Amino acid sequence: MFRDEAVIEVVAGKGGDGIVSFHREKFVQKGGPDGGDGGRGGSVVLVATDSTHSLLRVARAFRYAARDGRPGGPRNRAGAGSDDVVVEVPPGTQVFDAERDNLLADLDQPGARVVAAAGGAGGKGNQRFATSVEQAPRKATRGKPGEHRRLRLELKVLAEVGLLGLPNAGKSTFLSTVTAARPKVADYPFTTLAPQVGIAALSGFRSLMLADLPGLIEGASDGQGLGHAFLKHLERCSVLLQLVDVNPAGTDDPVEAFQVIDEELRKASPDLHGRRRLVVGTKHHEDEGSEERLAALDEVVRAAGHEPVVGISSVLGLGVPELLERLWGAVHPADGVPS
């Protein structure tokens, strides 16, 4: 099952209680109040880190609880505060209150953090209540309870280029060819059930982050297949790369394959549909059948207002370097190609 969501419970620690205490010392019969304050309870903090790539491990623990603060002590000693519990999540994680379904934080960059449950403040010791009128107060306050809530976490993959296409369009093969990513590749639909991210190295110390997302099917915008899980990841990608199988042995007609996804993007989001999209014909072996299917696809794609279609073969490496340069230009239009 595609796990890009997690529901967890976060419980912050209670603040330590303040205490009632009076100074006791030899030859001092009536010492003043010296009850210390309680320590703050620990908080639960979510932090985005590059070392975490999935919400699966976060979901397994389910409940994250911080310790309570320690009570105050005599001689005005404050109780120790408790350490925060830090939960590492992947960059791109959105944090929702599960009860109200409102967005609390968008941890879209490594290092971004949010206090998911704040620890309770410590109580006050009786030395805090001493006045000129009340010099021996026997009053202290309890520590405040920590926050307790259920959270829903959603992961939206962060990438510069999002790969999209019908199942078996060749996305996983392309990603494994141009990056060090090793997605599962097989000749059946929905081989990819979770996002796979890889970094393609270009000349001049340049790089592109690409994400292979679960295959799209007709009806995805209505939640069919892996539709909703797929489409929300595309929102974080600045450029879309649509791969269409143009090999004569393919089961899908290239024109129909392009139109199915084009329609799903249009229905899902005007922003996604209008985003810059490059269309390539995959499994293109420069034979007569592939050329005909590529030409038919190119005609429809141009009519839809997109750039000309190019053919590539990830297995043979045909057209792949040129495509990466086009993607670089699309993602970084203001940057030139280093000499």
C-alpha cells in the first residue's frame, strides 16, 4: 500500500509543581519562604531532515510523549525541565490537526521545524508569593498540563522535475538510467507504488532532482487508482515531464495516452495543467513504427500548446543527455550551460 500519510498522537509533558518550603537553618527560627518553581515539561517537535524519506517509520510508533518537568525544591531550587522529543520527518511533510483538519505547518525545507505539542509551564513555588504583607505564604501552584493532540501528516515529494505517465510508460527505467535511484522495474502496471527521488548529474557540477511518482490512470482526479496520492506530489514540482510509450509493441496508443493524462491534470488543477510540461516519446528505437507513432503524438502535443516532442530510449541512451539539458533549461531558465 502507498504510505504517504501517517496519523500520530503527540503528548507534551506536564510542568513540574512548585512547592511550599521555608528556609531552615541553625539559629534561624523563622526563615522565609524558599519553595522553588517547577520545571517546564518537554515538548514534541517535528523536524524535517534529509535523512528521512518516508512517513512509514513515523507511523509505526504512533504515540510520541515527552516527560514531565521536575517539581521545585527547597532553597529556591527550580525543578529541571524535560528534554523535547524530536520526531524526524521527510522534507515536504505537511502537518494537520487531525480533529479540525487545519494545516499547522508545512515543513517544505530541510531544517524546518514545528512544536507539535508544547510542554506545560512549571508551577510557582511559595517564594513567588511573598509580599510585605504576606511574608510566609503557604501557597504554591501546580504545573500546567502539556498539549495533547492527534496529527495527520502528509508527505508531498520535493523535486524539480516530476515524471508522469501511464503505468509502464518507462518512468522508472528513465529515472534509474539518469540517476543513482534504483526503483523497482517490471513489466506490469503500478510497479511504482511510492515516490522515488533521484538526482541527475549534468556537466559543470549541475544537478537536477527528479521524482518518479506512481502511475496515473484515467479517473485519477476522481480518486481512481493512486490518483489523489499521485497528483498532490506534482504540486511541488516546478516542471513536469510526461513520458509516453511510442514503441509499436506498446499496449497504449500514444495520442490517447497523452490525452488521458492531459485531461486528468485539467480536471485536477488549472495550475497543474498550465505548468510547463515537456512530453517525450519513450522506448523510441528510431524504426519506422516508432517514428510514425512519435510523429502522431508530436502533432497532438503541439496543437495543445506544448513544445515539440522528442524521442528517447532510456535503455540505449538515445536522446537522454539532450533531454536533461532541456529540463535544466526549463527549471533554470535564467542560467546558462557552463562551458
